[in-house]
Amino acid sequence: MAKIVVDPITRIEGHLRIEAEVNNGIVTDAWSSSTMFRGIEKILKGRDPRDAWYWTQRFCGVCTTVHSIASIRAVENALKIKIPPNAELIRNIIIGIQNVQDHVIHFYHLHALDWVDITSGLKADPAATSKLAASLSDWPNNSTTYFKAVQDKVKAFVASGRLGPFANAYWGHPAYKLPPEANLMATAHYLEALEWQKDVIKIHAILGSKNPHPQTFLVGGMAIPIDPDSQNALNADKLEEIKRLLKKAQDFVEKVYIPDLLAVASFYKDWAAIGGGVGNYLCYGEFPDAAGNLWLPAGAILNKDLTKVIKVDQGKIAEYVDHSWFDNSGGAGRGLHPYDGESEVNYTGPKPPYEYLDTKAKYSFVKAPRYDEKAMEVGPLARVLVAYASGHKETKAAVDLVLGKLGVGAEALFSTLGRTAARGVDCLLVAQQTPKFLDELIGNISKGDYRIHANERWEPSDWPAEASGYGMHEAPRGSLGHWIKIKDQKILNYQAVVPSTWNASPRDAKGERGPYEAALVGTPMADPNKPLEILRTIHSFDPCLACAVHVMDATGNELVKVKVS
């Protein structure tokens, strides 16, 4: 038996450590540990609830928009505020482009290098690469000249000895299967996506004044005025620019991302039987209309049973800390609902440097959330499965198309490959739907409806003495919930259960594994010293634990290595 420690898992947001046992080339057990504590929820106590959204953006350096939305919704839920349709539509557009940009960045810049061997692309024939790309889509950058230029650029990286974003990877690993031409094509699109995402996210600058950390959210609506004739408001020119950027986003998803995803996945069909995880899926639903109906449905699926979608009841959520470095005033084995959640740190782990954590005791700064006592996976796969099982027509059509092209059945979704494919499906659906929200907004404005804020209950004098509420949001990485208690116009308690809290969960009081841990069990390992396969499954969840992973010191020396013993 070998024990592998990967610390930190790179190409994610934050600090994540994975310990795994490997027997006969197969992972037989795993433990997920976050080794960083932030504690921003405690900073919120005693503050004005209307300011909470601004503070919660700082939970993360890139997931800023999603915490704003969840926080705003929590306060509005507590104070029973209904926002105008225009505000809901603007929020939906902001949410939509965030989803599309995030998924594309994840696929190319955080996950693709688990499947794509950059160095293999140096051997590719640019003409053959051009022919391959042209067979997949009519994207303009499909010429031999284009791919030759990309190949020369990467060769220059290699010749300089400075590989930049392509450094510190397992090039030449036996688990890579793509031919050189596919690797060169994917590398070209990796570089192209860097430029693309800078442009499309300008929608956040137009509607939110900046990105990241948009500034125009407001309890009761939005703080961006609508006036077709004013340069200082959301006008016809800005709406037309948003339409252009949404079209650019949709074109890239349809003609580059999805074709690349299908091309890569076709060489890794064996991964449709790897990384299944806990088999339970949770989705809060997203994109509400003026009546509160959700375009993407909410629900839960248990034991991979797609014949039954369970209605979500936030009252059944509880967090356990039996294996987390927190105190629990309720005692061992007792889970707390987020309304009553605590964040009192009690680090009992070893002092660094250390070889292994005591995984029989407390071993993570992530709590263990459970829904009705069950570990749940959240994220694009959960969203797609719930929508598919609920009969959501757009989702069903997209899933059937992808499964048909890959020649696999619906059971393939419960896997690392399925998780990766579901992110593409989710991105495609949202890229195609978000322009419709814009059209609806333009239609409202053309009728003379400029309302953007509810106004009621804005003054604390209109609030009850005590109130509590929750805000649910389907962030790109999964189900995000914020819970707030208000007393005497101030925040009494605030808790957030983020997607990676669900997915990176350690064991609970009953010893049940969290989704990362469960998904790694059964993973084949070609070389324990180069745990590429562990990265594939973990990256398929798109972990986000914070935004400060550092692998090198100022002189370029490695600070952390994979340890196998």
C-alpha cells in the first residue's frame, strides 16, 4: 500500500490537500482537507444587513458576484422585499455571463491540462490540425497558418526555459491519450480563451461598474439607473454593446468550447466509469422571473435515481464539525442548521511541517454539510441531472445531443467525464438563454418601464425587531446558500455554505465521506509519483477554497511536492 499526499492541489482557488491510499494501482481511500481559515462570517456580526453583500464578496477573489447575489437574496427574503422585473433581469444577465466565463476559464485554464499534453502538440502537423479543427466547427481561426503560429509560440516558451502557465505539469504522462494534432488545437484555444474572457466579462463593467467585485447590487433591486437617452445610465448604446458581447460569448461556446469538449472526451470514454462519488445531487435552481419561477429547476436526486426529483427544503441542511477544526457548542455528533451555525476555530492538527494528518480525528477547516443527513454533490452535474430528470426541455435536448455524439448512455453522467461534460452543457444552455433575458429587459424599457428598485422596507424603521432569511443561488461551482439573522436592525448571525463546502466536505459524524473523497475511491493510478488521475477527478468539481495558493517562492523554488510512501 502507498499513501499519496498532494498538497496543495494546484490550478484551483485556495488551499486543498488530498491524502489517498493506493493499493495495486487503485485509490482505495481518500481524505480531503482545507488547510486555510478565513472567517469573514464573524466580521459581519453587528453590521447593517444592507451592507452584507459588499462584505461577502470578499469571501473569494473571483467568486465575488455569486456571494453578492446570495447575500442580497438572503436580506430580501428576511425583510420580505419583492424586487422589480428589470432588477431581476439585470441580475440574471450578470449571473449568466459569470457562469459562461467561469466555465470556459475552468475548462481551458484549470482542467484541460489534465487531459491535454501541451508538449505533444509540438510534434503536430499544423495542416492536419487545421483539418481536424475545420471538421469540428466553422470557427474563423482554423487555418494552418494560425496553428503554426501557436506552435511556434509554444516552442519559444520551451526554448526559453520559461514555460509560464504550462510549467510544473506531468507532460508525457502515460495517462494522456490525445494525438498531437488534438493537443495543438486545444493549446491554441487555451490561449485564445484568455483573450476572449477578458472581453465578454466587460458586461460586468457595464452593469456592475467593475469586475470583479461589482458595485451596483442593492437590497431591493439594483443601483444602476435606466434611461435610454442618458450617457450616465443604462441606455440604448450600452444595451447594444451587451448584446454584442453576449453573441461573442455564445459563438465561442458553440464553436470552440463544446467541439473541444466532445473531441477530448471521445478519447477518454473510460473515465465515464470513474469518479462517481456519493451519488446524491443537490440544486437550488436559478434564473427567477418576475413571478419567482425558476428557469433552471431546483431539486435533489438520491442514489443516482433519475426517476424521482425531491423538492428542496433548506430546513433539512445541517453542518457537522466532528472532523473539522471547529468547536461545536451542541456537542459531538450534532449538526447545526446554518441559522445557528458557528465558526469558532479549534485547530487540533499537527504543527507544520508534517507528513500526514490524523484523519481519524479532525483534519480540515471545511465543515461537513449534509442534506437530510446525506452527503450531496453540487455543481453543474447536479444542475444538469436535476433539470434533465425534471423534464427541462433545453437541458434534455443538450444532454441527449452530447451523449449521442459520445456514444454513451445516461449512466456515463455519474463520473469524472460526466461531471466535465455537464459543465459544458450547463455553459451552453446559459450562453443561449442569457440573450433572452436581455431581450426581455429591452422589451420592458421600450414600453417605458424604467423601475429598478423596490424602495419599500429600505429604512430600518420599517423592519421588524427580529427577522431571518436565506438566499439561494446556483453559482458556477454549485449550490450556494447564505443565511442571516437580524436583530434590532443589525446582523445577529451570518453563515454561508458554499459549493466547495459541500464538495470538499470531510467525513461527518457517521464517518461518511464527502464528495471529493468518495469520487476518488476506485480511481486508477498509472504512476503514484505523478498523480494526474487524482487531479482529473478533483478538478472536475472546480474546487474553490480561497484565492491564495502559492507553489513557488520568490526565487522559483518548489515549496510543496507530492509525497508517496
